[in-house]
Amino acid sequence: MTAKTLSHRSRLLAAASLTVAAALTLSACGFSTESGSASGSDSGSGSGSEGSGEAPRTVKTAMGDVKVPAAPQRVVVLDTAELDSVLTLGVKPVGATHADVDSGFLNYLPKDQVAGITDVGQMMTPNLEAIAGLKPDLILTSKIRHGDKYAELSKIAPTVMTENTGYPWKENFQVHAEALNKKAEAKMVTDDYARHVADVTKALGGKEKAAATEVNMVRFVEGADIRIYGKKNYIATILADVGLGRPAITDKAKDGFSYDVSPEKIDLADADAVFHSTYGDPKKSKETQTTGSGLWKNMDAVKNGKVFAVDDQLWIQGIGYTAADKILHELRTNLK
């Protein structure tokens, strides 16, 4: 994301926050249209709206209806997508899990935004005691990550889970915004994203030219086969939004996610342009072996100078609008 985009988004979120703050003030003065009670399960012990004069709100989640504070103040997030969402919406969580990377919190996130956030453990094994110690009034995560811990998490605070992560990131963002009472800010973000997408498509020569440019995303993963990403994952949605074409090989992806190959079949990843990232050690992930091979060097994308190494933390692990803005910038820079 460019400095201009960051500045524009900051102004939008500031304006939206003032609007929401004004509405909350009127509500506290007796102008609220809330019924005073919400249906659904009462998930969590802390109410963050006590003393505010506002009733908790009900959010539909993968685990059923959950009551959340009118205006959550102490939020804990347990995955990278949720961290991107809250920061994008202008909320600094009190706690977050870390990804399995040296930087802890993903490196594409602005340092000033993650400074001061308490690390509550590795993403798949969050420290419940540490989470409870932060006295959160809202926890955000997904069922696929922490569904087995829902009962324990719900005893700490209202826990809002989406069903999955990755491909449905836009829908998940709206759930996060609803839980945070940041719907106005969310609309600002999605409108800004739509404008950015349109600008990138135009810069690439328009819709027809973008559609005629076939792009592949390859990921080298330590301890696994090489992944040629299909059409049902986070990065694929961004490529689709821009209107870029995808090679026929992507239709073979299992469940639409990825078509896995050995280094001896890497030529199946050839396209007009190939982006690739690495998770783990380059040698153990077979990146070094593969990119040094004759098959790789003979791909048209390589010969034409249209192969681009990208940051795995940004392109694959981030999952959110802040990451997407930066990816759009890189797509424009590399493909125009």
C-alpha cells in the first residue's frame, strides 16, 4: 500500500469513527433504538458495555448467535486474518497470536500498529491463561482454527468465530466489523479497495488485456509438495478482482485450493506471469532445487522475465484488506 493510500484510509476511518462516536453519544442520551435485550446464547462473562447504557448486540457466527458488547474495548485475535481485519478497521487489539515466522506478527503490518500488542502464543496453540489475563471483552477467530477450544474461550469472553479462513475473507471481514461495531468503517475500506482494484485493472491495459494475461501463484512449502494455487483461496480472489486470467492447470486444484506437484513437474506452473513465495527454509521447501532446474529455466515466464518472488507473509499468510492493498500495488508494478 502506498503512503497516499494509507493517508486516504486513515482520513476515512477517522471520519467514520467520529460519525459512530456521535451516534453512540446520542444513544447514551436516550435516543437508542435498541430493544434493550438481544436473543441468542450469552457467550462470555465480561460485558464491555456495562455502565454505558447500551445493550449488548447479537452477532451471527459459525457457532450460533453470540452476544457482544455494544462497543468492544479489549479485543484479542487468534489468527492472522483477524489481526489484519481489526488493524484495518482502526482497532488495536490487546492481544494476538503470532504466526510461525521469525517476525512474530506478520512483517507487512506497520510496526507502529502492532507495537504494544501482547503475544498470546502460537496461532494453533494459544495460551488461554495469557488470554484470560488480558481481560478481553471480545475474541475473534475461526472455527477451523480453534473450534475445539470454543467452550474454553467463551468462558473468557464473547467469542466470534467465522466458519473458515482464506477464501471467504471478505465475508469474514464483515463479521469482524459487525462484532467490533465498525460497519461504517468497513464500508469505507471496501469502497477504497474497489477503487484500487479498478485503478490496477486500468493500469494493466483494461479488462480485456487483464483477462488475456494468465497468472499463476506458486508456493514452496517446507515438508510438502509445491503448490500451484487454484481459484478458491485468498490470493485467487484478488487476481479475480483485477480480472486476470488463470491457466487451465488451476482447474485441477483439489477443492479449488491447490494442485500439488513435485519439482519434476514444475513446468505445469508455466503462465504469462508466475509469482512464487516460500514458506520455511528454501532448501527444505525445494525452492532452491526447483528454481535452479532446467525445467524452471525453460518456462516461458522465466524466459520472458515474468517470474516474481514475493513475500509469503504478505501474499499467502496475511489475508485481509491491508495485505490486499499491498498485493494490488505489487501486481500493478510487476505486470504493467
